[in-house]
Amino acid sequence: MLEDFEDDNVALIGVSTDSFFSHNAWFADREVFENEITHPILADTNHAVSKAFGVLKEDLGVSFRGTIIIDDEGTVRSATVTDLSAGRSPQEVLRTVQALQSGGLCGADWSKGDDFVA
């Protein structure tokens, strides 16, 4: 799916409060991660990124599940934060990016190439 993001000029960067060593162990486990992780993952062990985006769950020292879309001008265009138990959909993130890049008014189920709402 990385190629789909690259086709829309999106650079993916993962951020986790886990250490580099934890990432290596997790990402090597093909039962947990069926496919190889191909985008960079930042080990936010000092929680600077998590605090900056307001997603740190300080009592546990971990971050809530945040997806932040930042445009090429450095403007946050979308921010979604969920509890620790809720996963995220790469397809929905890509659809949101494409809607933000489209220049039109996109409905909730809009896909790249669809007509705009208005």
C-alpha cells in the first residue's frame, strides 16, 4: 500500500513511544505484522512528538492512536485520535489525503475520481 501513498506524493512516518529495539522485535513477528514495515518509524522514547501533538497518555507513558495529516506547507489538515484499542485504516487515511488534495467538496464515501458534492 506504500506505493499508493507515494503515487499521491505522501511521505509516511510512523511514531511510537516504543524503543528502536521494541520496534525491531514487533516488526519481525509475521504473526503480528504480516507484511514488512516499509516506512520509517520514529522511536519517540522521550515523548516529545506525542506531547507536541497532544496524544500522550501520560499515566501509561504511551500515545493514543493518532493520525495526523500535514500538507507540504506544514499545515495540519486532519487530526484523528482514538483510544488505545481502536486500530486505524490505511485505506481511509489515503482516501482522506486524496480528498484533501482534490480541491473539491468530497462526501464521506468519496473516492479519488468520483464527482464532488458541489
